[in-house]
Amino acid sequence: MSPYKPLAELETHSVENQPNPFEDHNLYLGDTALSEAVRFHGGASHTDDLATFGARCGAAETIEWSRQANENPPKLKSFDRFGHRLDEVDFHPAYHSLMALGLDSGVSGSAWTVPAAGHVRHAAMMILMNQADPGVTCPMSMTYACVPALRADPALAADWEPRVAAQSYDPRFIPAPDKTGVTIGMAMTEKQGGSDVRANTTRAAPLGGDAYSLTGHKWFCSAPMSDAFLTLAYTDEGLTCFLVPRWRPDGTRNAIHVMRLKDKMGDKSNASSEIEYHGAWARRLGEPGRGVRTIIDMVQHTRLDCILGSTGGMRAALAQALWHTSQRRVFQKTLADQPAMKAVLTDLALESEAATAIALRVAASFDRAGSDPREAAFMRLATPVAKYWVCKRQPGFVYEALECLGGAGYVEEGPMPRLYRQSPLNAIWEGSGNVIALDILRAIGREPESLEAVLHEVGSLRGANSLYDRHADALNDQLSPGQLHEGTARRLAQQLALALQGAALHASAPAYVFEGFCLQRLDPARRGLAYGDVADGVDQAAILTRAMPG
């Protein structure tokens, strides 16, 4: 036995029938559903880069970084030992290693710099990075998503967009012009309003030109060590968007005070905070009184990242379940060969691939929206639809995958508890279920072309599968006069999401995956309340072979 391996032969027993650690695997090349969807949506030119990134995300070293960053969460340093105000956050070195892995590889910046399929590339990288560590993807996501909002002011965009797109992680707490790359955060919600940002009380006093002084409290500010924040405050003209840098133009610290870090259920490697502006210097971004309109494009992009985060979290949990059950033996068979377990794994694999397919389809619409009005309309509605459904499916999915590992899945030494605690996040971030469902109604009412684009995609599959046709008919019934209102908004979100998942699978996955999805998710006679009730006709062997980590 190698001296570098732990002991397996003990005086009392031998350690056997245990799976090898799931590490040093290429998470991109080993995920057939993801790699095929990327190629289908025009991302073949990114294959080598994504393969390199997938190998790093699955490396044993990266897995150890994630463990260390979560077991040693960020700490707030409000003051130095002399009493000077600092408002800094200390991170474990592993956090910085993870941030460098993602930002240097282009998770945030490359969508805006590569010549083709930039958002598809970003989508794949976010799915992979979320499997490496989901906490650090929060600042990466906001940094990626800030670009459309920055473009509301060409002068600000000229200053900040190159720093965002630099593909360089620079952790130094110094003014942004002196850094090789930056991160951007958001500070929108307040205690009294939450999702109702128009209830905000933060005020902005003019200083001359586009400069303002902000005073107010923000109840949730993710990634407080970002180099700047997009935030909302009231001027005399109404609710307005601002860019608030950590440093004033004169090189002094801005009056952004971190009141405390949030003690969260999951997402431990990432710092989230409450902050106060005490006369903080800010630049107006966009038109006065049009703050929500300015920030909405950023929200749309972060909602895409919510879909991608949940897709990555589901794939991570599925990979652990498949890996464990394919090696653990009970009753003379591997767990994965036991009929009941095979059915559960098949159901999970279909759910994971459906999430991947719709996530990449939505990402592709971001790439095409600038040149194709129908894709722009599709993007407007499909993004909240997919965000609602995929994110809402994640917690139950991760629990079921955890159960596949039995007691080994419940102990903190393994990855499953962290995946489980993380799983509700994306359903809450950027609008919880009811907020998203109501936004879907608003999109349909204010931009009817968005519904037309989605229904065109659904209708293009007519005749491909009888169950899909019946689902499309039921969906049309829901859209009839009198059927669509706030009380039915969630039902509509679910039905639209299932229809779009089926369409995405039909386009980018093998026929047996599409047919299996229709049997499992679209048959009105089979509304299973738990994973594992698999319909006759589902090709379990083929689906599991396809889903197995390579």
C-alpha cells in the first residue's frame, strides 16, 4: 500500500465497499448533456476552454478550496486597532483561489468579449463553477450582469466595463482605476420593502453634475467587498439608479459602512451584509426617476444566473448520487443496478438534463436578442419562466440525491449537506416564487410579443409527441379569457416551463431523453409526488449511461 493513502486494513475490520472520492474528474467533458447543448447552441468554438475549465472545477485541489472556504467563512473588520473605520471583510485564502479560478477564466467577463455564443459560454462556465463552489458565483454573477445597466451611461460604461471584462481577479482593497480587474455588487432591498424596492427610503442629494450624496440603510448587500455597487435611492425626480464605488474620486474611502455580515443557512463562502450609506459619494446611472428601468436589464441577467446556479447544483448532486450508487454494493448488486434505485436515478437524470436544456436555450436567446426581435421577446418571458421552475425544483431534487447516499449523505464530511443548504438560494434571489410568477403575468400583459415567441416555440413541436400536444392544448386553455390571473400565475409558470423544457430537449437531446421527459412530466395521469415512479417506456439504461459522470 502506498504510504500516501489512508489505512484501509484496521485491526478490527477492513474498510471496503466504499466509493472512491469524486474528484479529479472533468466536469465538462463528463457531462454529456451540457457539452452537447453548448455545441447545439453555437458554442463549439469554446470546447477547449470549457474542457480546461471543467477539469479545474473538478480537481481535488478545487474541492479542497471549497471545503476550506465554507468551513472558514468571511469575517467583518469594522475597525482597526486604533479605532479607525475599515468596513473590510477578511476571507480565507481558499476563497481567493476560487475567485481567481472563476474570474481569471472569464466567468464574468468573457460573455462580453468573445465573438460568438458568449452567453452560452458564460452559461456553461457558471454551471461548472457552481459545482466547484456556488458561494463565489454570487459576485461573479453580479459582475457579469452589471454591463447592460452600465451601458445606460456611456461615460460610466467606458470607465467600468473594461475593468469588468478584464478577466483578472484583483483582491486588493484599493481604488478601481489602480486594479487589474473589478467586481460589482448590488444593494437594492431595505427592511421595510424587500422586493418592493419602491418602498425604499434611501435619499440622494445632488452634489453637482451626475454626483450625489447617498444616505440610507440597505438590508441586503451581497459581496460587500466589491469595488462598486449598483443601488437605488430617491431624488426629487423619483427612484433613481446609482453607481457607488468603494473609494471616492479623491482617493479616500467612501462612506459605505458594513453594519454586519448575514449568518446564512448556506452560501457560507460568500459574504452577504447589511450596509449603510452615510453621505456616500455616488454617480447617477441612467435617467432620474427611472431607476427600476435602468436596473431591470441587470436583474434579467442575474435571473439567468439563478437558472444556471440551480442547474449546476442539481448536476453536482446527481453526479454524487450516480458516483456513489455505481460503486456501493448491496445484495450482490451495485445500488445503481437495483430496480428501485435505478428508477430514482433515471428520474433525477431526466430532471437534471431538462434543467440544462432550458438553461442553455435561454442563454442562447441572450446571444441572439440583439439581432433577432423574436429571440429578444422570447428571452423576456422565458427567463422568469425558467427561473421560477428550475430554481424551485432544486431543493427537492438535492434531497432525493442525498437520500441515494443514505447516511453517508447526511454527514458533514461529505458534500451533500452543503449542496442541500445551498439549494433554496436561487429560488429566493432576484425574486421569490410569487414575485417571479407575477412578473410573468406582467410580461404577458405589457409585452404580448413575448408570449407569442414562447408559444411559437411550443407550437413548433406539434406532432412530435402526443403527450406534448396535450400539454400544449392545456396550456392554451389556461391562456383563455378569465383563466389568467394572480391566483393561477404559479400554475401558468409551471406549465410554460415544462413546455419549454420539452422543446429544448427535443432540439438538443436524443429522442429517448425527450420521450422519457414527456412520459414522466407531461402525462396528466402521472403526477408523481416523489421521484422514482418511472413510466413504462422510459429508456432507463440509456438515460443513466448518458448521465453518468465520464
